[in-house]
Amino acid sequence: MKRFNPSNCYCFFCGKPADKDRRLIASPTGAFICDRCVNACKDKLDLESEELAPIALTDVPTPKEFKEYLDQYVVGQDDAKKVLSVAVYNHYKRLSTQNFADIDDDKITIEKSNVLLIGPTGSGKTLLARTLAQKLKVPFAIADATTLTEAGYVGEDVENVLLKLINAADGNIEAAQRGIIFIDEIDKISRKSENTSITRDVSGEGVQQALLKIIEGTVASVPPQGGRKHPNQEMLQIDTTNILFVLGGAFVGLDKIIEQRTMAHSMGFGSNVGELNEEERMNLLNQTTPDDLVKFGLIPELIGRMPITVALKELTKDDLVRVLTEPKNAITKQFQSSFAIDNTELSFDKEAIEEIACEAIRQKTGARGLRTIVEKMLNDIMFEIPDIKGNKKLVVTKDVVLQPKNLDIKQLIIKENDQAIAL
């Protein structure tokens, strides 16, 4: 292609004219591009080629490496970590050995193993899935099943779940096709009875039916702006065959269904069974069968597409104390970093940490409620801190947790060279 360097021409990309350091190249149509923009385009294409390359098996962490990484961010739930680590490793091992261009008819096709997480709110279901995606550096999207409805009704279409993944991949559909989708509150779309309904259940069984194909693997049409599909609307095409789906829900009452089944076999139907402790409840949930989930309200076709089921235990006081202090992104560490920006050294004493954990248990919010408790507790202090000049120290005690509104904030904040006092 002929090179031009006329003073009256400019690059159609960056808009800058030619000079001694910038050469212009002309296209047959008379458009120009400079050498710097050519190099920038080449770097962009090279980067995209690396992102779209199939994942090499050597790049996928082993299950033990997955679990070690999860241990840094998620407290407890060892059984769930092991199951998820193996499932994700097998999934990406499957992708790394898959030939996308030429599929041999005699080749054994390994199906993906989607995961169903059963556990109370605040037990770490979402955090487990997000941390795995973070380790793999793949697009990750979270959707709430309660907002979905059957196509044609008020609410979100199921395909909008895929749009969230495409947006998480910055519009790179090829990258999104290797991502992870976490659908929470899946138990809230259970059908009203075990028998097939003769009326339309658009937010329950209808959503389950709509989820079947995208979870199993299909080329789905997604509206680029979300919302409803319209005739003649240009759609984004995304293949869900290699997207890993993780479904989660509290499944309140599922343990009673399993208990009735197991006790009926061992003791007879008239048995009087006492209240279960957490360990016994966990043992029951880990015995979940497809029939139990059908009785709960999931359709058999959806259950069949979720071959791996794992139960998460409710977090105890000791677990919540560890959540507050141990993980890399522990809540107390986050607030300490935030206060440090305002030249304030923040610390929590042991009794304060324990009281925060007890409050989360009283509110039955699990780990999810810890940030809310700490935010509310420190709100007035965070309001005053930026206006107090100099280096400061702040010790959060049990009294601060119990009576955040009845304390003199200026007495809590200790200026530099003063001794910090525990209230």
C-alpha cells in the first residue's frame, strides 16, 4: 500500500495530521491511518487473540490449589470448597482438551458438571462462586432467580442472565462463553406442588423450564440492551455449552423432607423426632436425592442438569469471628484501610468482634449481615473523623457495638501522642 505524508491529510483514527514523527498510510478509498494507530490496533488484536485462546491444562489450578485459594477468602465450608474445586477443575480441564474447530465423531464428549449449592443466607454461596471466577480470571455474573419470569410476562427474560455475563466480559462474547454464572435464590422459583400445574406458573415452573436449554447448552439470542425480545431486533448470539452454572438457594424445609424419607425407612412413619442440631441437619442435606428436590418443587429436568449437589452449614459465632478478622478481604481489614486514608489507626478488641458476631446471629443474616452491622455502628464516627486533623487512634470496644448512639465520639478518637483508652 502506498504511503502518504501530505500536510493537509490526517489520521481517521486519532485525528492528528502527519508530521516528521507520524506517517500516514492511505487506503484505496482515500482514508488515512497513521503508523502509531496501526501499532495500537496490532497490540489490541494480539491481546484479544491471547484472551480467546483455549485454556491450557497447565494454566488451570489443581483442586488443591483451588481450595487453598478459597481458604484465603472463605471461612469454613471445607466440604463445599472441595466439591466446588473438583467441579471447576474438571470443567476447565474439559475445555482445555476440547477441540473447538474439529470434533471427531468417535471422540468421547465430556459433559459439564453444573453445581447446586444448598445453604442458609450468609453462608458463603455467592462468595465461593465469585472467588473461583476471580482465581480463573474469567467473566462472572450473578443473577437473582426471583426477578425472572417466563417469556412474554412482566419481569426479566431468562436470557438477560446471559447479557450480564456478556457485560462482565466487556462485550467479548468469546470470553463470556467460558465464564461462570451464579443464579441465587433458585429455591424461590420452586413450583407450588409436586404435581404438574394445569395453570401457568410464570415465575416458578415457567422460569425453570426456560432455564433448561441455556444450562444444558444452546445458542441463545440475547437482546443487546436487555428487556424484552422484539421482532426484527438485532440479537447477540452466545453459545452456553461451555458456561459453568452454579445455582444456589437456602431451600428452607428441605431437611424436613429428607428427614421424613430417612426416618420412614429406619423407624416408621409414626416416629417422634426431636429438633435437629446443625451437624445433624448438615448430614441430612448431604443425603439430598433428586426425589427430595422434586418434592421441594424443582422439576426433574432441571435437577438432571445439576449433577453436583453440596450443602453449606450455617455459620457459628466462632465462624463469624473468623470471617471478621481472617480472610484477605476481611471486613475489619477493609474498615482499617478506609480509616487509614483519614490518618486514623482503627482497631477492634476481642469483645467487640464477638459482640458483632452475636448480633449477626440474632439477626439471622449470617456473614452477609456483618458489614451492615459494622457500617451502622461506625456511621457517626465516620461522619466526624474527616474533620479532625492530625493522626488519630480509635479503639472499637463492646460498648461501641452495643450503644453506638450514646457515646461521645470525641472521647473515642485519640489524637497523636495521646494514650488510647478502652471504654
